[in-house]
Amino acid sequence: MPGSSIGQAFRVTTAGESHGPANVVIVDGCPAGLPLSVDDLLPDLARRATGQSSLVSQRKESDVPEIVSGVHEGITTGTSIAIVVRNDDARSKDYEAIAALYRPGHADYTYEAKHGVRDPRGGGRASARETVARVCAGAIAKKLLHTLHGTEVLAYVVQIGHVRAAIDAPERVHRAAIETLEDGTPNDVRCPDPAAAREMRALIEAIRKDRDSVGGVAEIVATHVPRGLGEPVFDKLKADLAKALFSLPAVMGVEVGSGFACAAMRGSEHNDLFEHTRHDDLSEHTRGAPPPALTTRTNRHGGMLGGISSGMPIVMRAAVKPTSSIPRSQPTFDREGHQASLTVIGRHDPCLLPRFAPMAEAMVAIVLADHSLRQRSARL
């Protein structure tokens, strides 16, 4: 299927459907010598998994990955890394009654318009189940980035419905605050603002009981990103990152740094002014040498200028729509063009945001790993 790969130097290809036997990912371009095992993949898979709380789908998948190539004795060999994650809790019978109907908000109609056929079981290839393969690849990318540059990629929820979190310094958010509340209980919504997290949880529960769903916004932050990543003109880092995030199911909007708020600002207030980080960088600059180590006082540019990383934290946000599968009766049409009534049954998330965070991290890490390897051939 065209469009199932992303990246050039670090290339990721996925295959699989929601109710097929397995989902598969092949990672090409990972350098030899990186320590890698199944244990490196499990934490992010657990964060993406269904059934982790009452706020998400209760489908019970073990999500145990099998590394079938590209790793020998715990070290990458430089050849293609292939990983298989088997599906073991699909309930295809839930979709038999609606196989000929087009579910509002889903890709049923457009997939059939494109291919003439589709897999109706759980949405087939369009299901978020496919992201289990991306998260495996993202775990590899994150380990590679941390090994090369000390880069960290974190995603967390900043809004669900009308509830907004107060996050003053995205670059200072830690994994512990995303995953655990101050009393030690799991942070089911993955919002690092404890007060907002509790309000978000209550809102999701109320909407779930009302047989509906709700959307929200996730913020993704990458720190210790080296300067100079990104290619002119069409492979700008921000363009590739936006494409990667938009490729995730249910993403309806992506913004960088100040985002759409910049539309109400003047240049004099939006420009991020440079400052020196080290006084020993004041020597005369020679052609071809790296520029002085500068930072900016503010980060409205979101870590990218001209589509190239500036060395400041990369800050992005993704707007995620309410889950399309809701247990309410909705009018629709069937393949014959006849009007029909549809009620989606099965196990679905009342809000996608709690499980979206590891998916977003994976896509950002994959793009950063790709551009990091591409940068190695950018100059002498």
C-alpha cells in the first residue's frame, strides 16, 4: 500500500490491520552498534496499550513485540530491523452488523472510494491499532537520539474539552509528572497539571456515561535537539514533523511554538532575541565553522527557524478530534446508497488523548532520528 513508509535515512514502514493476525514494522537505517532489546520497546507500548484504565478502550492486547531481524546478541547489526506485534483480542463479530454501513467520522467511505474494497473489521488499516507498530519504531528512534545527542521527547495532554492545563515551561516537564499524580496514583489522562488532570478525568467519565466522546490537545516537547537539523525547502524539519503528526489517526491540527497565536502579534513582540550561552564563543567566525552557541530569550519559534532546528526546545501541539465511534444511534448510508441507522458497538476510547501521547512521541522521534542521520552528510 503506497504511503506506508516515512523517512529517508531512518526509514520506517508499517503493515497490518486492526483485526488481522499482527502488525509489523520494518526500520531501515538504524546504525549498527545500538544496544536494543524487547525491554526497550515495552514501556512505550504499555503507555499506548488499551485497557490501562476506565478512560480508554477495554480491548485487551498483550502487545508483546517480537524482534525478528536486525539485532544480534542485543546489538543492532545495521540491517533492517523487523518487529512483529500480534493481535490476540480482536472481536470482529462486533462489526458484522455494520460492515455495509459507512460510519460517520470514519475512513470507511473514503477507503472504499479509493480502493473499491475495505476491511470493515475495526476500521482495518485506518484503525489506531496500527500505531502499535509506529510506537515500536519510535522507541528505537528515541534510544538512538538519546545515545547520539541526549535528546528527550515527551508528550502530554494540555487540553480535554473545555479544560485547559497551565504549563508555563514545557521544557521543564518531566515524565514522572506526566505518568503519576503527586499522591502516587497513576495519571490516567497524562496531564502534568494535577488540578487540571483531575478535572479532565471527571469530564471524560461524564462524557463516557453519556455515550459520547471528547477531543483535546497534546503538547510535544523535544529537548537537547542539535542545531542544524532540517532540509530546505520542502523537507523543512517543521514540515516533516507536521506531516508525521498529521499522519496519526484523528489529528485535526498541528501548530509549532506560538502557533496560531502569532496571527495577533507584531514582529517586534514575536521575534525571539538571541543571546550568548558561553563567552568563549566570541572569537572571530571562520567560513564553514559552526556558528557561535546562541540561544534565544524566548521560544516563540518553537525550536525551528527557517524549518531548521535552532537548538532551543522543539515545542508542538496537536489537536485530536473526539473519537468517531460512539454508542449512539446515528443516521448514515449503506453501500447501495440507502439511508440507514447505525449504532457502533465494541470497545472504544471515550477520549483518545491519554493514549495519544506515546504515539505523538514516536512520530516526532522518528522524524528527528531521520534528520539527525541525514545531517551527517550535509557538510564536510
